[in-house]
Amino acid sequence: MKKNARIFHINREGEGAEEDEGAEGTRGVLEGGTVVAWATVVASTFGEIFRIATWGESHGAGVGVVVDGCPPRLAISREEIQGELDRRRPGQSRITSHRDEADQVEILSGVEDGLSLGTPIALLVRNSDARSGDYDELRTAYRPSHADYTYQAKYGIRAVAGGGRASARETIGRVAAGAIARKLLAETAGIEIVAYVKRVCDIEAAVDPSAVTRAKVESTIVRCPDDNVAQAMIDLIDATRKAGDSVGGVIEAVARKVPAGLGEPVFDRLEADLGKALLSLPACKGFESGSGFAGTRLRGSQHNDIFYSESSRIRTRTNRSGGIQGGISNGEDIIVRAAFKPTATVLMPQETVDVEGKSTTLKVRGRHDPCVLPRAVPMVEAMMALVLADHLLRQRGQCGRF
């Protein structure tokens, strides 16, 4: 049986016993009308060499992550990880969820005297402000556009309080692991990643990805570095919160100083892995790289990035490719965008059905973000860092570079 495999028992009519061997990684045995099969299952694991596995539910005892594949002797401090979690935690401003969680991280393994050991790094954050009683009525009704119904349909059971692992609280593990990946990228290749709110509903910022700084992003509670629109974004989110509604928007992110050569064609192209990483975030419904969908409005002669040589380095005069060509980084800034839907939880009555399929009306309680964007900025940065760290190590392993 392959690593990370799970055995499945599927009821099926049949006689006798026979072994069925299909595609690699899947086999089955038919015994007394039951197909016993297994297949690789890695739904909570991400990465090939720099790998993470997140665990925990929103209202359980805690959440966390195990980081495997981190090279030894990397300087890691609790304070660095905590700094990233502080940017993600709820209750940080009036336009975020009012759940009061300190989100203090504990390093359980893999680090000694401030250095990584090369062994798995386990990180834990304990939940302290869960109010499971706010979700009692959800045991018998499904919240519109949440994962309540789909988790029940898939597993036949679900964590009712807080949405379980469908909650954005699961991303604590990603952000904590991303802090380690970010440190690895900075020390190994000088790579820096900055994400920011590009658009809230129909209010859009003008930002230069090549020059934007984290300090400027962090200067407003909405994490938009454009002073001309940041306050309007805040006012819109605040007004929406008071109305019990929600709004969505777009986060843009840039990775600078990425060396040429990262990416594994054809199925693990760099933008493909970045897309998967960002689309795996709660509420993310769209992904763009470089010119994205806007590029479809141009002719090829307009869209092409012209090469030139600068101090023995191959550069491009424009960057509509977003730093990736043929699924491989070309040395220019990598620019991506992630679209986040309006938060599904709204504090107003909505029509739905109960677990028996009968029509009902539901008004949810609890503490929720009226807009996920301000707290999703560090999540986007973390996922981008995890992908780049993994591909950096893969390139080193395959080609002996970096």
C-alpha cells in the first residue's frame, strides 16, 4: 500500500472473491459483495518536498500544522511566527471578526536553540474563545453558501460549531508554516513577498507591485497601500458590517527577486501550483497570474514581453507574463491575484432547508468578518511562500541550483 493511502469499503453486489488491480495507487478486492479499495489521500497535506499538514477544527481544542522537509539549521523564532499570526488573528480591528483569540503559537518539535533540526516542526495554537452554543440550530439546518451541506454529503458527518475545518481558523496552520517558508526564501534566495487589498467590491486601488512595501500595507486596517481609496474601503466594510451584510474583493500579491528556473512542467507549472494554493483558501473563488483575464483583450503583438539584456541578466521590458513563462519563473516579479467572495455569513434571515430537506428560515449568530480581505492578506502571502519554498527545494534537488 502506498504512503498516505486510505482503505475504502464499498458495498456492491457480487459473488466470490477476486483481486482487481487498476491504475497505479488503486487496487481492490471483491469479497462477499464488498469492494475493498485504497487510493492516495492527501487532502490536508500540501507540498512535495517542503510539506505541511494542517489539523484541527474551529471550535476544537486547538489548531496547528506539521512542517516536514524544512532544511536544518534555519534560524526560527517563535516571535517571527507569532508576528504573522498576529496579522491573521480575529479581533484586530472594527472591520474584522470580534472573536477574541490571542492565537499564541507553541513550537512543539523540530526546533532547538533557535535552529531547525531538519525533523518535522509541529506548531500548535489553542482555541480559547469558542462559543459553540451559537451554532446549536445549525445541527438541523444548512447555512446558505457555507460548507455545511457539502461536508455532510461527503463525510456523512460534520463539525457543526464554527464550520469545523471549513472555517478560516484552519488557516492558522498555513500562516504559521508560511512564516517558516518566508524565512527560508529570504535567507536562501533573498525572495520577498508582499500582498495587499487591491479591490473591495467596486473600489479599486492603484498600486505599483514593484515598489509596494509591507510597512505601507500595514499602515491601514484594511491593508490597502493606496491612500486615495483605503478610507473609502474601510467605510464601505464598516457600513456593510452595521447592516449585517458582507462584501468581497481582490487581493494582489507580488514575489520579488525570484530566480529564473522555478516550476515543474507540465502539471506542476508554477502558476498552476500557485493557483491551487490560493484557491484552497476559504472563500477564494478566482485566480489570475500576470495579465490574467485582461490579457485576453490584447493582440499577441501587444501582449508579448520583449526580452533584453541587462548586466548579463535576461530581462523583459514589460511583465504581462507575471514573472512566469511556460510554467517556469523567468526572474521578473511574480504577480498573482486572488478573488474572494463576500463572506457567506450574513446577520439577516435567509431561506434554507433543514437536514430533512424541509424549507425553513435561518438567522445565524456568531462573530464573523464582514469582509475577509484584511485578514486574508497574510494567508495569501503564506500560501505563496509555501509554493515558492517547495519549488526552490525541488529545483535544488533536480538541477543542483539554488
